[in-house]
Amino acid sequence: MRRFVVMLGTALASSAPGLANEPVADFVLVDKSDRTLTLYAVGQPIRTITGIQLGDAPVGHKQFEGDERTPEGRYTIHTRNPRSAYRLSLQIDYPNATDRAFAESYGLSPGGDIFIHGQPNRMPVDDRMEGDWTDGCIAVSNAEITLLWDAIEDGTPIEIRP
């Protein structure tokens, strides 16, 4: 699989992660209030994406299915979907045990299927939907999700801050 490692805002081609001392993202930080997603390698930021789009109700931690909030906390990039309804999608392993227990204490589902993804496949390649529009996911442009797809491996930790 061909990979692009993102370093200081440029994409460098490599055939495998870590070749020629190129950093691979080992941590993802999402700041909901600043609308940023930052990739880190060995504790250093290597790429920041601004203007991320969130769920329709962006303030607060996702608690229940249908609340349209984006989760907050520490999770992991669980898997990827190249056949997504969006350009590409990276699944976040929400809900965790705490999320499930909280929702169940109210007799409700915590929801699931939270992803970092591009724009809907029905959109022209260079367009971006306006405002917050997801059901709790993190949306970026199609070009940005392609960079993230190539820079983030399954199992990478992600922290989503308020």
C-alpha cells in the first residue's frame, strides 16, 4: 500500500511507515472549540487541519444516540472504510465502556458509528458542505481525509477535547 507521510504541511511519499526516518502519526488531537485536528509524531505536531466540521450540536460530549454531538475523551482509530458514503472514513472506537454505562443508566443507547470522514460522495470533489452537519462525526475536506487516510494507521490513539 502506498502511504503519504505528512510532515510540516507537505506530503512525502513512502511505501511503508517510518522509512527513511519519516514520522508517522502516532497520536491525533481534535480540539472542538478551535476546530482543529492535529497529527503528532513522537510528541511533535506534524500537521494541523483547521475548519473541521462537527455534529449538528457541537457543544458537549456525545451521550446518546441521536444527540448529534461529537464525543469527547480518549479513543482509538479503530478501522477504516474505503467504501464509505463519504470520500473515505476512519472509525473512532466510540462508545467505550464508560459511555455505554452512562447511556444504559438512562435506558438509552450511546450511539456509535463515529468517524473522521470527508464530504458526502454526492458532492463535487472540491466542494465542502457549510457549517456543522454530521450526526456526531468529524468531517474534513476530501483532500484532507486523503492525507489523514495515508498518515493514520488503525490503532492510533485520538483525544477529542471540548
